[in-house]
Amino acid sequence: MHGTQSTTISKRAVCIAHEVNQPLTAILTNAETALRWLTRDPANLDEAKQAIERIIGNTLRAADVVRGVRDLVRKSTPIAANLDINGLIKDLLNLVSLDLRLHHIAVEVELAESLEPIRGDHSQLERVVANLVANGIEAMSTVQDRQRKLRISTRPDKNGDVLVAVEDTGTGLDPALVDRIFDPLFTTKCEGMGLGLWICRSIVTAHGGRLWAAPNLPHGSIFRFVVPSTVGPSTIGSKTVAPSRCRQTMRRNRQVERLVGGAACS
């Protein structure tokens, strides 16, 4: 029993480390940037202020991860609310904007207007987008012979649900490994933990959606995920939503922390 508990604690620690690493790295990068702006003669207070604001935002991201683990231990019910996925993406891109600039990555955003809100946990879905963006940045870090471009788009799919796509012009996917990249602890990176994409898929699945990957021809990868655009047990736009589907989605929302915090890290 003691050995099992020790293994569970170790795996959860690895999971927490993976998720906290991104905002902590952003905090350090922005702190160094703010210091450079402040020590210039004359100091650029506007740029320093923006860097400090990003530090605050990424600190809150890290706190959300810790809060999620705390709620898991206390068996608290995950918070589900109506979310504006476009606003979530814009806020996340602002928090990682410095990292994108440092890697000389052009960003293209195409967000569909008048998307219905989705029902879910804000911090969990933010982690999905953050992981996919971080993967794209890393995939393009060695590209020298073409433009490094990250494209994020949203649109309603044929069922009226919300489809999010994150595209990069990086090294692309190995066709022989594409079916394994979502497996826990599988990684092709020298310093990777093999948890990011598995966590992403776990979160999306818990929200009643799905996540998949495909080549971005001629270069790079496309990661797409779709989540139900559930406003309530009535209608989505002009589409009638079955009450049973809404109940199923709510049950899955309540499983978010259990799946990601428990199954993924236990």
C-alpha cells in the first residue's frame, strides 16, 4: 500500500511540474524583460508595465494549476460556467506574446464572430490551448528555411459545436507515431514528459469533445479540438439540443478534475 501511494504521489508531482512549468517560464522571461526596460536610459515604463501585467497573468495561471490539485485532494466539484472561447484564446495569446516574439513567430488569428458560449472549466480549457501553443512554438524552434507561423482559428462545425484549430509550420508529425502522441508518457522530445497532449485530450474528452492531429501541408502540424456549444437544455443557434446530451456534457464536466488530476497523474 505504501509503495502504491508513493508511486501515485510521484506521478502527480510530475504532472504538476509539467503544467506549472509553462507559466513559470513565462514569468521568468517577462521579469527579465521588465528589468531590461527599467534599466534603460531612459526607462521604458510602458513596456515594463506590459511585461509586469503578463507576469501577473501567468502567476494566476500557475495558481490555477495548484488550485486544481488542492480541489482534487478536497474532492471539490469543478467549476463549470459559460465560456467565451475567443476571449480565452485572446487572453492566452497576450500572456505568451513575449515568448512568440522571442522565437520570431508570426501569429495569425481568425476567430469566428458570434460563437455560442461553451460550458466548461476555464482554467482546464486554457491549459489545452496553452499546451497546443507551446507545442507549436517548440516545433518551430529549429526552423530556419521558412516563416515560423502560428495560426489559431475558431468556427462552428457542422453540428453547431465549437471547433478550435492550432496550426504551426514546424517539423511536422511522424506518420508512424501520430497514433501514439496522445498516449501518456509517450514523447519524442529529449526533455519531454509525455504528458501534455494526453492531458489535453483528457480535458477535451471530459468536456464532451474530441482532440485530434493531422499534418499541415506542406510543413507543420494541425491540432484540432471540438467542444459542445451548450448554452442550456434548449437550443444552440437554430439547433435543438437534446436534454440527454446536455446532461451527459454536465456529467463529463464534473469529471474534468478527476480525469486530469486523478487518472492522468495517478
